[in-house]
Amino acid sequence: MPSPTPSAALELLRTTIVDAEPELLEFRRDLHAHPELSWQEARTTERVAARLEKAGLRVRRLPRSGLIAEVGESGPLVALRGDLDALPVEDRTTDPWVSTVPGVAHACGHDVHTTALMGAGYALAALHDAGLLPGRVRLLFQPAEEVMPGGALDLIALGALEDVERIFCLHCDPSLDVGEVGLREGPLTGAADALGVQLRGKGGHTSRPHLTEDLTFALGKLVTELPAILSRRLDPRAGVSVVWGMIQAGSTHNVIPATGRVAGTVRMLDAVAWADAETLVRELVAQIVEPYGVVAEIGYQRGVPPVVNDHLSTGLLTRSVEAAIGETGPVPTQQSLGGEDFGWYLDRVHGAMGRLGTRTPGGPTYDLHQGDLRVDERAVAIGARVLAGAALLSLHAVG
């Protein structure tokens, strides 16, 4: 008997997801209304697990939160990844499914990622039942993408990549129209680390700075000089960026404080520069504040490496987008300085990430990590088809 053709399998994927779309949208809205922070995704985990078990997938719940599901009995193994966690952001939308949890919202689109991956699981289970799945697919529903160094490392330690030959994922992009998927071979995101510096020194009256260790002045020098010096000490092609998100010192106008602190991120485009960044930052902070006599306590959290899409995986993802949307679906995209812990998976196996368009054509452009983020829900079914198709085409490529 001749082997089934990918076209027949892709058509079954399409019809399965079309039939499931009302359920998927209802599910996504429920997740949006009940967001959970990193490592607290218990409700989300259980709801996904119950749906996948009902669809016939083998489900393994992880010790803290998150789950791994698998479909297929033998043959090559491909993985798909989605993330579960929300952000500590107030939901400012007015949709009926607005967050019911004060100060927590799916402001990065992880509710879309989770639901699209679940829909892909439905389609892949239908393929398996029809004898059209030429291998195995593992679905990684990962917790804690929004914290450094990310929940990916925990899943890897639990064996999530064992025997995996290739891995794919999608991330919402509100700057692209729904029906478009941004693709790029090579580096797609940047490396991202967290930096915090606590300064301590002798405070005093602002009329006698010479009798103090002028901590506020030292703090100002650190804030301005570290980004400038770092950009001269690392290869400019690395695209290093130090941006401060928090500065705290003092409580009144005429007192030089004894403590102060700054916190921000260190980002760059290049993995080679990332390997040297922490040592260099620590050295430079000490040199900058030393003339003022203050003591610096440096907290440096290495975060995530860049996401680097390999040639074959990018091609397979492109073919899946074309099959799901058409030839206008794949669009070029640029590398960003945003961090994504999917990079940890790609440190170990080949794979690719695509950017899933969520903007309604002609509508407003939102930004990620903002409480007003809205997505065009047609992206859910598109994401499910693209993910399932990438797994299917990859299995055919290695089978």
C-alpha cells in the first residue's frame, strides 16, 4: 500500500481545526479571564490536560505546573512548545472575557499560544487515528516563560527533549496582521539578562557633600556611564543595550541618602558577546562607582540566549504557513532584542520560532506586555494549523 501523502494529512488537519475552532475560542477566552502567574499555572494545566486526555493524547503532569503530552506510537519525534503564564499587569481591555484576577493579565498572548498548541494536539490526534501520522509529536505546555532564566530549563531537566529531533513554536506579534507569520532564518531574538545594583555609602546633608559619599551622584554616573562604556567594550555588531527600568534613592530634597538602587536589563543580539557580558558588567560597575567611595552590591541574573532558527526548520515552518494560509502568509521579520527562553531548546536541538500575526487588518497596533493588548482571534486556528503542519512536514522530512 502506498504511504499517505502529506496533502491528505494537511487537509485532515485543516478540517479538524475548523470543526474545533468554536471550542478553541471559548477555551482561549476562559484562559484570558483566569490568568495565572509563572509557576502558578495550576488551573491552566488541569484544563489543558483534561481536554488533551479526552482527545486521546498521553499526558504527563509536571511537578510544579505545566504538562507534556504525546501522540503517536513509534518513529521520529518532533516537539511543539507553548507557554502558559501571564504577567503582573492590569488588564485594561473591556472584552467580556477581561481578566478576573486583579493585577494579572495575558498581556503577552500566552493564552493564544496555549490554545493554538492544544488545537494542534487535536489535529495530530486525528491524524494518528486515521493512520496519517508518520511518527510521534510531543507537546510541551511550559510554565514560567516570563521569568528568568525561564521554565524551559526545568522542562529540559525533566526530559522534555529526550529523543526530539526538531522543535517549533509560535509567538504572538501584534505588529503583523492576522494571516501573516513572520519568519527569519538565523537569530530571531536577543539574549536578555537582569541586572540590579545596590549602592551603600555615608549619607548626610546636601549642604556638605564633601563630608559624605555622594551616593545619588554615583548612582547617576552609573545610570549613564554603564550603557555608554559597555557599548565601547563589546563588539558594536553585538547590539548591546542596557536599559534601566527602576531607580530608587532618597526620600527628600536635602538629604543625601545612604542607600540607592537601580535595576534593568542587559540585552544583545550576539551569543558570543553574551558569554562575556556578566564579567564585563561587574568589572565596569565597580570601576564607575569606585571614585565616590560607595560600595556596590551587584545582582546579575543570566537570562536567556538568542533564539536562532536553523535553515531546514525555517523552511519547514515556511511550508506549513503556506499550507495553512497561502503564499502571502510567510513574511520577513527582523531580529529583536526581546528575550525568549525558547532559545534554551534551540541550544540543544534544531528548530524554529515564527511570529504569529494578531492584528486585525486596518485596526490598531498594540504592544506586548501592555494591559490593553487585544488579539484577532482568527490567529488561534491559524496558529494551530501552522504548528500541527510544521510537525507533520518535519516528520515526513526525517521519516
